[in-house]
Amino acid sequence: MKMCNGSSLVASLPLLLLLLSFIMPSFFDTAVGQIGVCYGRNGNNLRPASEVVALYQRRNIRRMRLYEPNTEALNALRGSNIDLLLGVPNRDLGYVASSQAAADTWVRNNVRNYNGVRFRYISVGNEVHPSDPNARFVLPAMQNIERAVSGLGIKVSTAIDTIGTSGFPPSSGTFTPEFRNFIAPVISFLASKQSPLLVNLYPYFSYTGNTRDIRLDYTLFTAPSTVVTDGQNQYRNLFHAMLDTVYASLEKAGGGSVEIVVSESGWPTAGGGAATSVENARTYVNNLIQTVKSGSPRRPGKAIETYIFALYDENLKQGPEIEKFWGLFLPNLQSKYDVNFN
């Protein structure tokens, strides 16, 4: 490296500042800014959205997932500099898919009317399975929404779970035949638009579904050494293994260029399921935040954008009792356990 004298250093300062203006946002985007928190609202004891947004800012949570448009929440996000992943709920898929005018109306009412909100993604549907009557609407709804947000810099995608993937070790991952027929055209759309696939990824459920073969420390990121060797890739945690299984499935379906955003991941603190505890949730979430900074064995070196489920416990959530206890915070916004978002 050639050293410069004092005068040349001063002369170079404008150039250095210009370079830093590009480097610094990139640095933050791949580190702290990659972590978001899902803002579910299925409760009758919740604090106002303005207090929620203030909590995100206070705790340095730079991204939010909102499952459907909500006027109070969207107004609270104006000028907040929080990036938003907004959902088109499954019940609206048929309407949005029905015509371009319908999609334009949806976007006008829920996106264009909210100046000052930083819309990052729109998720067209959440965990729609091939057997779901709404499945036939997903792709046309995505196409209509994509045209409706043209020029706004918003990426359009859909959120899937991992039920449609199978295979072990991760490099053997593939979409099941039924799911492949549903997802293949979606993957082609995402690749053509350079948009990511949103994946709800839960090592907790994989562990509880097979406690005989899956170790708890492997699930909580605390395994002391490699648990699974897959060619040149070594896995010490189930999160990476599950993520790379989806990546392998994408590659086999022609989606090798498509990146994954983990749109949900978390751990329950109560509700009767195996290994539910505040301590396990604390361990999982804090280790998850550190783990996603450096990518996965199959896609190393780039932080994995990840949204933690969920902001707080939701007492009106449908389904098993365990569904109500995934919160990082209590409904009054007091911390349930310590989380380091930095």
C-alpha cells in the first residue's frame, strides 16, 4: 500500500467521504438492519401502534412484518425509518387476482396512501398450500401487485412454510411433487424480478416432531461440534440445515438465483409443548440473531434477513394453546426475556 502525505490526504477526503456514503449503508444493511420482528395483532389486550413503533425504535429493531394492512399501524410507521414487510392476507388473494384494477385499488389504499412508510416487501399470501382453494390465485395476484407497485422499489413475494420440502442431508432437499407444481411458476416469477422467496422456518416444530433423532442443543444453536456433515458443508444447528434444504430445493426447481428471506422464526415460552420455556426461547432467539449475520454453509458470507416471531403473546390466536406464547414481549410491551438486537 502506498502511503500519502498530508496534503494528498486532505485532497482525497471528498473521495473518501463519497466512498463511505456507499459503504456504510451497505455495512449496516448486512448486520443490525437484517433483523426484524413480526407484529401480529391477534389480541384484545394490546398497546397502541404508536407505542409499538416507539419500542422498535428504542430497541433498534429496523424491520417489521405486518400480516395485513392496518390503518393505525401504517400511520404510526410514517417517518419511522422502519422497513416494512406488508402482507396481502389470504382472504384477499381472489380479489387482488381478479383484475389489475383490483390490485391497483389495493395498493392505492394500503401502500400509496401512506407516504413516509418504508415499504420493503409485499407478501402475497402466507403459507398457502397447493390444496388450499386460494392456491390458484397466488401467482396472478403477485403479478398484479407487481404491476401496481411499479416504480416504488418494493419487492413482491409470497411466504411459504417448509412442509413442501423434503430430503436429508440438506443437499438432497427437493420440493414434494405436489408443492413443486404450485411453486415452480412462483419461483420463475421471483427469479425474473430478482425478488426473494419468503420462508417461515421453525426448527422448534422439526425438533418436537422428532425428538428421538433431533437433539435439543442442535436446535438451540448450542451444539459443541458438527452434528451433520454434508459433503464439504458442516452443520452445527438445525436452522442452517433447514434453510439450506430449501436452497437446494430452489436450485433443483430452477431458482438458483433466488435468495431466501426468513419471514418467521422463533420459539414458544409456554403452551404445553415440548421444550417450551423462557430460557429456551431466550437461547434460541439470541443465538439466531448472531447466527444469521454470516449466512449459511450453502450460502456463506451474506447476512440472512430474518424476522423473529413474534412481538408479543397473542391471546386470541386460533389453534393449539402453544400458538399464543411466542412473544418477545408481554402485551404491555415489557420484555419477557432479554434480547440483544445489536
